[in-house]
Amino acid sequence: MVSCGTIRSLKDIPSITAYNTNIPERVKVSESNFKYKNNSLLKNKYGLWELYVEGDAFQRGLITGSLTQELLINQEKVFLSKIDELVSSKTKRRFLRIFLAWFNRKMYLNIPLEYKVEIFGLSKYFSNNYNYIAKPYLRALYLHGAHDIGHALQDLALVGCSSFAAWGEKTYDGSLIIGRNFDFFVGDEFSKEKIIAFINPTKGHKYMSVTWGGMLGVVSGMNEHGLTVTINAGKSKIPLIAKTPVSILTKEILQYASTIDEAITIAKKRKVFVSESILIGSSKDKRAITIEVSPKNFGVFEVTNSTQLICSNHFQSLAYKEDKHNLKHIKESHSQYRYKRMEELLEQNKKLTPEGAVNILRNKEGLNNKFIGYGNEKALNQLLAHHSIVFKPEQLIFWVSSNPYQLGEYVAYDLNTIFDNSHSDTSF
């Protein structure tokens, strides 16, 4: 089962000779405040961790690991404790290690060197408790693909993300508004410690991301040019081999794209191993589109004669019009139901505001405001979201939900000032 390709992947370590290898020594100001030079980690009064990191790829990884080490160790413990429960015997653990090495044998070839270096730096702070799965660096790589596997395996972790965008005559001031719920659920403990990361790389654009300890990929984010990315799962077959994790693709888009066309160009370069809708909002283009990626197809969906875009968990572009997996998913899943519910709620918001977007994201009812029970997968608010976020890209402002789920206060941030190491933390 162990092929030459597998052995190469196990031995692949990115070269760091071109990078600053100084080991950061953080200063502990308090239990909820850590600093290293200009970098910092602080827990605000709403319970959200705010991380600011700058530097080259290796330094970003090392500094993120140093500042967030307790968070990443705990997050990995929460995530992998479920594997411990399922795989208790030494024989099964050995098989798991062999399987993961085989499944992820091509991943290292499909992640840009910059991000492998960054993940390598981060992995220096991983625990050795789970070396039976893989050594820290490989485990860090594998965990960046865990979100994709959660999409592909039915009834595991992800239930269904919902997102929408409105602009022009559909919003109160004519500018772009984007809302999204990220429903990746691995238990309440996993969602407890959210990190709002502000990244200032030596190359490319500065950007923010809502994330968790140990995760350098992007599932929801915006860069300094008002380009946003959010990802929603599509219908995937169980993959046979891992390639580029979608969160790594979206990280690259945020760091190196400032327009919709640039985002599409980057997306076309990468080979993914699951199906995903990437909703791209653009301050420069003053609109939003979805890029629909899958292992064997690629599509772009743009609305015509409309100033709103809705995205649930099925594809809408012509490229997938005859796709049997997508058609079956539309027919049999709850994706179309949530899509129609978003249509209904947006129709009720003739001129969408940020407050109106939050109300849509918090909505627990079904079509026609029917009570469908709490936690129903047909609802936009299923009471399990890791986070919820509203963007105003043209103003570089966003609001992130605080615990629990999207029921807590939405905390406001302004990217116009954030990279001066100051931010607004006023909520609605």
C-alpha cells in the first residue's frame, strides 16, 4: 500500500533557506493577551480572539504558532479526540496512518511552496500526542484538507452553508453587502474559540480571515482591496486522492487577487478534490459572482438583470447544468429549500442593510415563516454555525458573530484602520 509517491510525500519538507528563521519569543501580558514585536493575540470582551501577524511565510507560521499555541493544541485535541474514540486499537491506528499517507500522497504537490513553508512554521507548535496519525508537519497539512473531507463524507461535520450578496438598487446605499453562515460543526467545543486573523504578508495583499487554532487556510475572509471569499460545499463523490484544499485556494485568492477576473485566473490554476462554490465579492467590480470548482469541472455563475446573488450547496453555472450529482443534490438535499428561503427573505428586505443581513442569517423559520423546529437543516440558522459574517467590501467593514453560533452580538471591524494595529469593536 505504501508506494514511491507515498514515501516521497512523507519525506517532503519545504526548504526554508530563503526565509527568516528567528524563533519568536512571545510575551505573555495576561491569560488573554500575548505579544511578539508588532504581532499580537488578544481576546476581546465579546469572547473573540484577535490575531495580528506580519512577515514572510515562515515567520507568519512561527509567529501564529507561538501566539496561538494553546488554542491550536486544544483545537487539534477537540478535533482528533473523535478519531481516538473511533480508532482505539493500535492495529487500527496503524492502518489509519497508512491510509492517510496514501490518500494525501499528492497534496504536497498541489499546495504552493509559500503556504507549505507557512504551515511548516506553524507545525513547530503542534503536539506530539497524535504522532500515531502523522508527524506534526504532515498532520498540519492533513488538517487543512479535513474541511474538504467533511464536505465529501455525507453527514459528517458539515450540514450546509448559506450565503448571499446584494448591491445596487437592492441595498440601502447602493453598495455591496454580503452575508454568510459557516456551518462546519465538530461540536460546540470546536466552535468556542474563534480567531479573527489579520495577516500582513511581505508579498501580496493584507487580508483578514475568520478561523480557528491550527488553520491557516481561509473559509471566510476579505482583503485590503475589498475582495471577499466565502466557501460553500457542493455535492462531491468521496475522493480517492487529496489535492489542493479549497481553503488554501481561497487564501491564495485573497492574498493575490483584487478583482473578480484575477480571482478566476487563480482558481483555474489549482486542482481541487471536492466540489465547492466560492462566492467572490469585489469592491472594485461592485458585485459578486460564484466560482464553482470540482475535480473534473469548472464554472462561473454571474447573475443577469439582477442585483442579488444567492448561494447554498448546489451549483448554478452552465458548466454543471447536466451534472447528474448536482441535479440529484438539488432534488434530494435541503440546499434548494434554503436557497428559496433566502430568496423569500431578501424579497422582504427591499433595501438590504447590514442589520437586515444579520436578521436573515439568524432566521430559524422555514418557507412562509413556518416553524420547522430548532436545529432543522432546512433553516438558515441551524444553531450550529462555527461563525456568521457580514461584509461591506466597498467600505472595508465587516461584522463577525460572537458565541453562541450567530445568536451573539456581531462585532464590527474596519480594515481601513486595522493594519495600523487598531480596530473598532463596537457591535450592533
